[in-house]
Amino acid sequence: MAAKKLFDGIFWVGAEDWDRRLFDSLIPLPDGTSYNAYVVQGRDLTVLIDAVDPTKKDVLERHLDQFPRIDLVIANHLEQDHSGLIPYVLGRYPQSKLLATPAAKDLILTHLQVAEDRIKTVADGERLDLGGRTIRFIHFPWVHWPETMLSYLEEDKILFSCDLFGSHLASSDLMVKEEERIYEPAQRYFAEIMMPFRKIIQKNLPVVEKLDLKFIAPSHGPIYARPAFILEAYKKWIADRPENSVLIAWVSMHGSTAKMVEHLTEELASRGIKVRPFNLAVADLGHLAMSLVEAATIIVASPTILTGLHPLAAEAVFLVNALRPKAQFASFIGSYGWKSRALDQLKAMLDSVRIELLNPVQIKGDPRPEDLALISKLAEEIYQKHQAAGLF
Ligand code: FEO
């Protein structure tokens, strides 16, 4: 398969990964993913923007066959799904240089073992004249590593954004054709990759909004022909205000904690609060992460096993702490047999999030009416908190 021409002198040379089902050996990819790389030709210079995952080397090799000359390779991001084949590309084009941010240099030396004299660092705002085409480099750290940058092709008004605005979706369409189809994969991507850096994106997004944009070309998923679509979605996802919803991450062994979850779900719903319960024994963690993007309250529901949290609940708490969602409130409910340290464990694990802990409900054995009354009280407390926060 040949490279795909996007416009005169601009080509997609990436790879679709239809069958990949896990990223980082952790993140479910129900729709596969893509690794987008682009060749941009000016009168004087030809550049390759990013590369593809090393598992797709044969695809990149074939795509590059029609480009006898690459003068410069731009590494917007050093994670291996974009950079792993850069040593191969530099070997294939021995006269070429690698352009990246100063923060990327150490990663290039250690992760890719590229010779130092092949690397040229670029400053924030620096322009590269290709001859009739100009690329402006925009440093944008933490999307998703500290060294990341965006490359803006000024005359064509295309932003090559690498991970930022990406979606895990393999598709035969290079451009987004149905925006409603891309929303969920893009939100899943944001939840799993970008959410921990929400505040940094908040700070830097105005730089992107000021650009004159016709296209946003990320390195995962299709290209946005209407940049406002993904910019508006990001503005909603990174905003501090959550929605009036409660996420319940729950697991039950003998049904007691499940009864508590069922009662809480009904009590919250009857108060006009959107509830999203996730049975951790069967839940897709990607769906859970997506719900974390907007939830105002997180409830962890776990039985006690060997005096502590159920391992599936501990995994969910670990994820919440790592992804640092915008939720304002949290609580814990669960049943135990004779003794429990589960609540203390949960508190200790949530050390990266600033979140108000509401009254937990821990009960011994199967819930009795007075135990369910405590759950109703928790639902009312959540309702009052959401009202006070202006979420209705
Ligand atoms: Fe697609 Fe952070 O790599």
C-alpha cells in the first residue's frame, strides 16, 4: 500500500492497527488504533512528522519507498508508538536530522540511542522554512510526556498535534466523517491519556485556539476537518465544573455490597442525579475512565477481603488517583465480616487527588433496614453537595 496523499505535497504515511486491543498493556482498545505519520514537502526540504509503532515497521517502510529524500524528521513526542522507528528512519536517510524540543534530547539519547550530532533542538515559536511552506513549533509539555510539542503548518493551516486530540480508532477514513462516531474514542483517549494533565492543557489550550486552523491532524485516529469539534469537546472535558453525576465503582462477593449499591443507585436517581455503576468484575476500565471525565462524585463500593479492599476495588482506586479526575466528592460503602481496614486503605491510596470525603457507610454482614437508611442519608448528602455546587 502506498502513502496516501492528503493535499499536494502532504501525505499520510502512518499505519492502522485494527487488531490491537491493549495499550501500555493496560488500556483496552475496543476499536484498535492508528499511528499517524506525515510527510510534508516544500520546494527545498521534505520532512517526516513522527513515525509509527515499531510493530508496523513494514508498513512505514513501504510508505517511505516513494520518498527518496527526507531531510528532517520531526519528533513531536518520544513515546515509542511514534518514535520507536526514528533510528530506522535516520538510518534510511543518512543526511537527515532529527528535530525535537530541548526537553526531548535526553530521552532521544537514552530511549532511542540516536547520535547526538543528528539531533537539533527547536525553540518554542521557532519557524522552519521548507520553501513555500513553514512549520512553526509550539512547545506544549505534558501531552503526554514532558517533552511534547505541536507542529503547525502555517500556509496550509494544519496542526500536527501528536497525542493531543487523538483517538484510539482504526479507520479506513483518514478524515473524520461522522463526528458522533469519533466522540467516544476521543473521550476514551482523553480519559486514559490526557486527563491527568487537565490543568496544564487548560493553561496552554488558548495558544491552539488562537491559531488559524483548517485541520487538526493527531497521531492517533482520524484527522479533524472541523477543528472546533474537538476543541469544544476538550474545553468541556478540561473544565473544572463536573456534571451532576455519580460514578460507583463496585465489587461484591456474596451480594451484600451489591445490595448497598443497588439502594444507593435508586436513591440517587430518585433525586435527579445521573448514576453510572460499574461492576468491576466485568467492567471495561476504559468506560470507567470515560465516566471519570465528568463525574462530580465517586463512590467506591467494596467488600472486605483479608481485612482490606477487594483487589478489583483497589485497582479502581489506583486508577482514580492516577488519572486525577475533576470529581469534587467521594465516599466509600461496603460490607465486612468481622473487621475492616478498607476505608483506611482507600484514604491512603487517594494521595494525588484533592477530593472531599463524604460520610462512608461500612456495615457488618448483610444490610438491614437501618443500614440502608444510612445509604439513603449518604444519597441525600450527595444531593445537597451537588446542589450547593450548582450542578443541578
Ligand atoms: Fe501515542 Fe504518548 O504516545
